[in-house]
Amino acid sequence: DGGITQSPKYLFRKEGQNVTLSCEQNLNHDAMYWYRQDPGQGLRLIYYSQIVNDFQKGDIAEGYSVSREKKESFPLTVTSAQKNPTAFYLCASSIDLWELFFGEGSRLTVL
Amino acid sequence: SQKIEQNSEALNIQEGKTATLTCNYTNYSPAYLQWYRQDPGRGPVFLLLIRENEKEKRKERLKVTFDTTLKQSLFHITASQPADSATYLCALVPRVLNNAGNMLTFGGGTRLMVKP
């Protein structure tokens, strides 16, 4: 079955540590996205990539980094520079903006 | 500034009734609007898309309306069931896409609770 796989589902981080969230898709979509979701708030765009080896900052890119070395993969690193990283992170992909396909999310908690 | 508003209070209704959720926007010229369903701890799932030149769209028990004069979309679930309980998100795509600054933008979502 085609879809998007995010891992890990739950992740705990100590302050000052970098962590990397994985996102893999087998839908053959060119575009991939990372969103952050906080309780009661809408999804906010962190980074997106429309093609391999290219990505753009979203509304809240500070403290995050990404790479897009393969079409199927779009990992997100939450760096120690991110002041408030505890959140639910969602990866998505699409052919265009008509419909986004989301993964199951990764919940990051800073201890 | 651009804003998308959904009622942050949960909507509680009785099974069998019609649920109506609202999405209001300001300072936007959307090309189209989408609705997603999100269950707790899971990713959103696409439900319906409606274009700016469409007044209404239906899919099974779901109906979406889009009023660009009122700057509002209504999302209806008829004959609601407890399984419809979830958070529903609206999202807008503007007519002019420059960069990530104005791509698909989501509202905060409204939680629907359908009681048996």
C-alpha cells in the first residue's frame, strides 16, 4: 500500500540535543512538507520541498533543518536552537496542492 | 493580516442530526478551500475540495459550501454518527502562489463530538 511513514511516533529529547524525524513516502509525489501542530492551533509550515535537492523555508523554519537527497525521503532535524520544540510534527506529500497526504505524525517532547 | 478562523469550542450534537462547522477567513483571496478530518494523535485526512467558482460540493453525507462574498465556508455532515467524532480542519490556497509565505494555510480546527 502506498503512503507516508513517519518515525519515531514518540520521541523524547533533552535540552541542547538535536533530533531527526524521519519521513518516507512511496506515493511517487514530488512535493513534501513538514508541519508543526500545537494544541488548539492550526498546522504551521516549517519547510517544504517541490523537487529533489531543493527545499524552501516555511513560516516557522528557525531552529529546524531539512534535506531532500531522495524523492522518497524528507527528514527534519530539530536543532537545539529551536526554543520550544515540544509539539506534534506532521509530514505530508502531494502531487500538487489539490490534496495533501499526511503521515501519522511524530510527537516530540523535551525533557 | 491573513487569518483563518474556525470555532475553537467543541461542537456537541446528537446522533442523527446534521453537524455544521464554520470556516471564516479575512484578507484572503482563496483559489480553493479544502476540508480535512483529524483523529486524535493521527495525521489529517483529506475530505473535500471546493473551488472559488463553486457554491456547493457533496460527497456522500458531506456537503461543503463556499461563499466568497461572506468569506466563509460551511461544512455539513448529515445523519451524523458517533464515528464522525473528530477534529475538522479547513485549509485555503490563495489565487496567487509566491512562495512558502502563502501556500496552503490551515485553520485551527473544530472538534466535533457526536453523542449516541
